[in-house]
Amino acid sequence: MLFDTHVHLNADQFEDDLDDVLTRAREAGVTNMVVVGFDEKTIKRALELVERYEELYAAVGWHPVDAVDMTDEHLAWLEELSAHPKVVALGEMGLDYHWDKSPKDVQKEVFRKQIRLAKKVKLPIIIHNREADQDIVDLLKEEGASEVGGIMHCFGGSVEIAKQCLDMNFYISLGGPVTFKNARRPKEVAQAVPLDRLLIETDCPYLAPHPNRGKRNEPAYVKLVAEQIASLREMSYEQLSAVTRENAKKLFGIS
């Protein structure tokens, strides 16, 4: 029984064969998924999907790359959507210093606004971090994000950064990169994070795990992530999948 905590089944890449993708996920033992919306189009699509498929839940937020496009009206809309019974988190939100579409100061302001909203509506947050480790940690501390906690999505930082996030009430989620041959840091993190704070994800259609690297990722492949982490931790796949599933349900308030 697997819980994929971060999917983009709302992406155009799944437009033609979504039912087949979901069938393969069920066959692989994936019982639940959180579809993450990060702009107007993907949020609307995520909500359509969670209303159609029982096993899907949604997260709604604004991606840092598109921070320049977010308005006060969008923020009010996110607050409205937070009351939806299948919206279980706000995000993904955060900082992305790889792409230069949105200036850093704009990204930080949009990030702060979403953290404050999460505290107001009492939902956990899903953090996107690309090349911004220390700024992410500092901003989470400044805004008191530990009050709601959440997920460090597709975590790629060091064990030391992971510990700082754990101290702020965050779970560490690992995806396809933990299966890559030369990915030293995700493997170290997979072994170091306390079992009760560990989550798994695909981030599909991106970052497909080995041996599907470079292809379209899909939720069924979260099994490969679970198998790799179980191997690294020298525990059974069944135990790892059960614990990470319970962790996700606890965080998202799913009974």
C-alpha cells in the first residue's frame, strides 16, 4: 500500500491516457495520491480530478517560478479553495533560484503570503526548493512555519538541511533521484531521516526513477522509490510502504 504525496496528473502529459496511468498505479499498490496545482490552470485541473477520482486529493498553491503572476485575487482564491474537503495542503510554494522568470524578492514575498495563509486556514505546506537551501530555512523560521509544518518536496539538500527542516515540523519526501546511481545526498538523507518523518513521491511526469530515467514518470513508479529506500535502510519494502503511507495520512489528516 503506497501513498504518492506529489503528482502532477493535471499536466498535459497525462491528457491522453490518464485512466491507464491510474490503473497501473492501482496495480502497483498505490492507494492514494496528492495532485499538486501550482498556477491557475493546474489548480483548476487538480480540482476536477479529485472530484472525479476517489483516491486523489489536492494541494493548491503558487509556484515560485511564476511568483510574478500571482495577484491578491489569486491569494483570496487559494483561501477559498482551502475549504474544499479534498484540499489537504497548500503548495507547492517556495523558492527557485535556477530559473530567472521571477526576481528573488518577489518569490520571497509570495512565499511569505502563502505561509501566512496556511497558518490562517491551518493546512500543511508543500515546499519547492531549487538552489535556495538556506533562504528557504531562514524564511520558514522567520514566518513560524513550524506551526503548520508540511513537506520538503523531492528533497535534494544535505542531511544537515534536512535536520533543520525536521526541527521545524516538516516531513522529508524523496522521489526518483534517490534511485539514481550517483545521487549521494538523497541516499544519505534516506538513511538519516527518522522513519516517522519520511514520505515518498514521484513528482510525475518529471524525475522518473531508474530504470525509467528520462522517460515520462507516473505514480506506479513510486514503488521503485520505496524499494530503493527500503534497501538503503535495510528493512522490508512492506514495512517502508506501510509507514510512509501512515505518515502521509497523518500529515494530510486523512482517516
